[in-house]
Amino acid sequence: MYCKRWIALAFLILAMLHVTAQQASPQERPWESMLMELMTADDIDADDWEDQYEALCDMEQEPMNINTATREQLLSLPFLNEQQVEDIHVYIYQYGAMRSLGELAMIPSIDYTTRCLLSYFVQCGEIPRPATTLGRMLQYGHHTLLVSASVPMYERHGDREGYLGSRYRHDVRYQFQYSDRLRFGLLGAQDAGEPFFSGKNNMGYDYYSFYVEAHRMGKLKSLVVGRYRASWGMGLVMNNDMSLGKMASLSALGSRTYGLRAHSSRHAGNYLQGAGATVTLFRGLDLSAFASYRKVDATLTHGDSAISSISNLGYHRTATEMAKKDNVSETTAGANVSWKGYGFTFGATGTFTTYGKDHFPDTSQRYRFYYPSGNDFWNASIDYGYTGHLFSVRGETATGGCHSLATINSVSFTPSSKVSVMAIYRFYGKKYYAMHAKSFGESRRVQNESGGYLGVKWMPTRQVTLQAYTDYAYFAAPTYLAQVSSHAWDNMLQAQYATDRLSITARYQFKQRECDNAEKTALITKDTHRGRLWVTHSHGAWRLTTLGELSFTRQEQKSFGWLVAEQAGFTCRWLKLSASLGYFHTDDSESSIYAYEQGTLYGYSFASYYGEGIKYSFTARADIGSHLMVIARLSTADYFDRDHISSGYQQIDRSSKTDLQLQVRWRF
């Protein structure tokens, strides 16, 4: 065991020395790793991160033309802000269509990292003559078939007894797309342990998603049919789409409003099902309406006549989980009207949701005392904003049948292309609730929180970017972590040096949160310190990345953890190879380390590690011609401090686990 540790550490030290000695040459980093610079551990742990990542994967497969992209399309990229979008449109208006993305360097407000990220989601050049009929769109579009499978090289307790299906996870995706104007598709997905063509899943997969999405069809600005997502304003009433974390909010300067978008994710919760459309009444004025009917997973109470809680996890592996599947109906309808002109934006949103059974949350747990109860729920809001040359203002204020108020307002000031400052104030009443709300905040609910955020971004040179924020949150009523009123304080400082050949990012985060002591008789303060050093260096066909992570928490006891990892990638025409090796050591789960792991398409993830061990992986991707792609990835986590991994149905009776991921894509 000790030999393994020293071999791993020796390899990592040699690899880091190799990175330092390399002579770099131009090569862009994968956009997945670049998102590390816009995320914190809290963002990684958010329930909706998988949805956000898969939305970006869809955008990558069909990059939008930057010369024809609308304001809404560009703002759907979470790293762009309204000023940057305005600057892009002004540049194209003054100098004509971009012929190369290198022209982005002529726009001062767009830094190096943003330019690199944009290169994966936009394209430029001559504006093609668009097809004007459905028949020609179907003729000139392309089809994509993607099949993925994950094969665990181990057995869990639930695989032997408890899970209703096999241990394999697999999915199949079909999509047709014509530029950014038309796409439709079908997705079938199966999590490990779920039955396949048996029991309640006699139609095959446990989860299906079907969708049609069209844009810019005359007065019809957008249309979605099937499963879809909706978001307006700053998310106080309607947002089951992407949300911005604290780091990404600083990069995007609080920009929001995405409208309607198809739900093509394998995530089985948090979507709408039906139809929605946005119509341009006249220039600057849009009217949107949507209607949805779907079944949701729920825990029932009072003899199955009422709802105790609704689940969006989407797992149906055991008899208990399967009993919750699709046993309550949810009907939602709503509308939004918005106007944009002369730098101003105004909008109004209204929604109504009803369920097949009444809500009766378990209020014996104090943090659930103000959870929504009853059957019919309505909400309404107004949103407003102004974008000028030096500053921008955005906000939304909402209420509803809860007879309470929620408001969020932001102001950003950009005195030059090198400096930007943003402040956000939010107040979410403890009695406020909206069934499909998701907005900026410390907690994941738009309820029982007030606070202020101040962020600063400074680019002293084109290669150096400094970012910092501080965020204070107060919770007037009990929360999951505290039985009485409490507060949290979050601070972050990040420095980045980036060129075409080398990128170095260093980050420090300090967070304080009040929570109950072990006896739940008083509040104590939990301090969390996290540090990260991320170095990426390219040399010809090689790309090498070194990662160092530190974690220290202090509550009733202290806990310390660290990780060091090396990733290497090699590209030779049709073949791409990558390998990674990392060593981690933490005192316990309180100081868990989050490590980025790049895998198959739609398979990006952050794994959480605690204890002591090594992790290593090898990935091979072959692009056979212009139509066929094959990916295989083998990854292992080997623990030194235990003889089993996890617990309950997920327990593995060994100290290591190995997973094989396979993926095939055919485009025609």
C-alpha cells in the first residue's frame, strides 16, 4: 500500500516538473476544464448542474453563427454579460460580419478566457442563405445518433438484492438539427439499478424525453413542443432552466432571461411537458405563453390522498423509489410579456400550478414550516432593466398566493474595459414560494433569505484577470442546518494568468455558516477554507494540466484535506488520448475534495473524494471520417483507508472501484 502511495506521488512530482519545463505552443483547452474557472464547490454540488452542462453540450454540437445570433441566444451562454453582447453587435454593425473569431480580440470587454470559451459555441464567416420552407430545412439539416453505456466492474449490495434492474447505465439519443432554427429529438435513459422492459418500465427505458424546437419563423420567435424548459426575468417566478452561481454571475454581471428551450437532458426531473411559444407582436415587444401537463414523483401521506414531498431526483431503482414514480399530476400554465428598446427592458410574468392531490408538508421538521401547502398556486412578477455604456441595472419583484414578497436587484458598473463592479441585493420572504422558481442565492430555494453580494473583476493586462466577491446571507426562519435564525458569509478571491500557451488560475474561498451543534441546542459557526491551483500548458499535440486542491473546515472539530493531480492529453489527427492520475488525502468527509473528470460527451462530472487513495483514468477518442466517433474511458478510484466503499444499497465490498464508459456517435 505504501509503495503505491510513493509511486503515485513520484509520478505527480515528475509530471509537474515536466509541465514547468515544456515550451508551449498555441492550443486551446477543452471548454469543460475552462468552466472550472467559473465555478465553486457550491455550484458543482447544485442539483441542476447536470442540466446546465448538457445544455452547453447541445450548443457545442451546433455552434451558433455569431454574425446572426440574437441577443437572447448569446445571453444563453452563462459566461457572457449584456455589455459584451452589446459590444459584439456594435462591432458587427460597424465593421460587418466577422470572418474569423480572432476578431473578438478587437473587443476590449471580452477577455482571453471568454474568447476561448466562445470559440466552442459560436462560428463565423459568410452568412448562409437560410432555408425558407420546412421541406428544405429537413433536406439540409443533419441527424445525430448517440449511444452511451457505463459498465461498473464491481457489484453493489443493491445489485445482489434490492435494485429492480441491472447494474448498467445506458442511454440513446437521436436529434435532427438545422442551424439554430429547427431541431427535434428523442432521448431514452436508464440509471443503474432501474428495470428495463419490466415492471412499470414495460415500455423499455425508465425515462424518455421528446422535443421539437423552432426559432425565427416569421412572427413566431420560438416554439417548443414536448418536453421543454422556461425562464424569464431573474427566476423568481419561472425558471426551471440554467441558473448562475456566484462566480458565473460575476462574469455575466447578473444577466438572465432565457425564454423557452427544449429539454434534451437525461435528467428526469424539473421540466415542463406540453407546448410553449413566443410571438413578436411588433419590434421590441414579445408575448410568450405555455401550458404543461405531466406526472411527477411524490411521497404520499394521509392514506395516499395527499402529497408530503415532491422529488426531482428521477431514480427508480428500488420498490420504494418506484412507488413514488409518476403518482401525482402537475398542471402548469403561464405567460410573459416583455419589451426591449433604447437600452431598457420591461416584463411581466404570471404562472398558475395545480396538482392532482393537496400538499401537506411534514411541518414537524421546523425548516419545512413555510413550505407550500394546498393545491392551487399562482405567482406574478414584474422585471425591469437598463443597459448603458457605463452601467446596467436589472431586477425582478414577485408575489403570489403566498401573500409574501420576493425581490432581487442588481447594478453593475463598468467604468472601463478593464474594470467591472457588480452588486446584488435579494430579499425572499420566509412565506414566499413559487413552484418553478430558481434564482441567485446561498440556498437552493427562493424563500427565507435576504442578503447582499458585491463582486469586482479587474484586468490590469490582457493576460491577467483578478476577481473577488463577498456575499452575506441572512435566514430569518429555521433552515435545514439551523433550528433558529442564522446567517452565512461567503468570500472568494481568484487570480488568472492566461495566454495562448499557458493558463494559471489560483483561487481561495472562505465561507462561514451558522448551524446547529450536535445536540441541536445552540448555534455554532462552521468555517470552510478552500484553495485551488490550476495550471494548463500546451506543447504541439500535447496538453498537460496540473491541479492542486486544499480543503480545511473547522466546526466542533477540525478537518483537513488535499489533492494533487496530473492530466495529460495527446491529439494526432483522428485520435485523441488522455490520461489522469491523482492522489487525495482528507481527514473525513467534511473536507471532501471535488475533482474535475473529463469523460464522454454529456459525461462531464466533478467527483467527490474523501479519505486516502489514488484515482486514475484513461480515455481514447477516435473520429473515423466525418460521420463516426467512438469513445472509451476506463477510470479507477483506489482507497487506502478502507475495505469497502459507500453504504447501504450502494456499498461495494472492496477498496477500489473501476468503471468503463463507452460511447458511439453517428452523424449523417
